Amino acid sequence: DGGITQSPKYLFRKEGQNVTLSCEQNLNHDAMYWYRQDPGQGLRLIYYSQIVNDFQKGDIAEGYSVSREKKESFPLTVTSAQKNPTAFYLCASSRGKFTGNTIYFGEGSWLTVV
Amino acid sequence: AQTVTQSQPEMSVQEAETVTLSCTYDTSESDYYLFWYKQPPSRQMILVIRQEAYKQQNATENRFSVNFQKAAKSFSLKISDSQLGDAAMYFCAYRSRSNAGNMLTFGGGTRLMVKP
């Protein structure tokens, strides 16, 4: 089945550690996105990438980093500089640069700082 | 920057009845896209319906329809014949048509409860 796979589903991080959330898609989509969702709130954009080897900061990029070495993969690293990383993280993708293309979402990853 | 506002944190509806969720947005652009996404307890975001701003006709998908009022910058979602499976968080989202606006801007969400 085609879709977006995020892993792990649940992740616990100790203070001061970097962690990486995986996002893989087999939809042949050019654009990929990372969103953060805090309890009871909407989604906020962290980073997005419209093409391989290129990515742009979203509204809340501080404390996060990404890479886009392959079309199907867009991992997100939550660094120790992110002061409040406990949240639900959603990866998404869409076809091409045409902004009318629908954005599809993965099932998300829960990150908790312990 | 665009903003999206959902003024109803929670709504409830009786099964088989109709409910309308409100959404307003602020933009200086004339061409854009609007979406409603559903987020059930599983947390996955599911596209419910989309509307192109240049189309005057309101979008419809089975029991889901929108009332798009461009001048008022309003985009409400109507759910007819509500079912228990409709219970979820609903998010309104905006997407610019310009090349720079390749991402979705979300409202804060409305929690819909369906009473049997």
C-alpha cells in the first residue's frame, strides 16, 4: 500500500539528548513537511522540503534540523536546543510544487522528554 | 501572514442530526485553497473536503459540505446525518496559491462530540 510511514510511534528522550524521527513515503511525492501538535492545539509547521537536497524553515524551526538526501525520506532531528520538545509530530507529503496538491499525513510520532 | 480561526472549541450533535463548524481566515491574497481535516483519536489527519477560492460553487463530499463566503472570509463545514464515527477534532486549514505558500496554516481545531 502507498503511504507515509513514521517511526517510532512513541519515543522517550532524556534531557540533553538528540533524537531523530523517521518519515518515509512511497507516494513518489516531491514535497514533504514536518508539523508539531501540542495538546488541544492545531498544527504548526517546523520544516518543509519541495525537492531533494533543499528544505526551508517553517514557523517553529528553532531546535530542530532536517535532511532530504532521498526523495522518499525526510527525517527530523529534535536537538537538545529544543527546550520543550514533548509533543506529537506529524510528517506529511504532497505532489510537486503546485500548491493545489492535497497534503497527506502520516500517523504521527509521540515524543516525551523524561 | 495568513491566520485561521476556529471560534468553537467544542461542539456536540445528536446522531443523525446536522451540525455546522465555523472557520474564518485572514489573508490579503485573492487565490488560495481551503481544507477541512478530521483527526480521530488515532491522531491521523484525514482530508474531509477542499475548496478552491476561485470556484464559486461550494464543495460537497457525501454528507460533508462547505459554505464558502469569500468576501466574509468564512469557510464553514456542514455535516449532515451525523454518525458516531464523525466524532473527532476538526481542523480548518489555508494554503496559498503562490509558490512561496506551499504549506498549510491550521486553525486551533473544534472537538465534535456525537451523542447516540
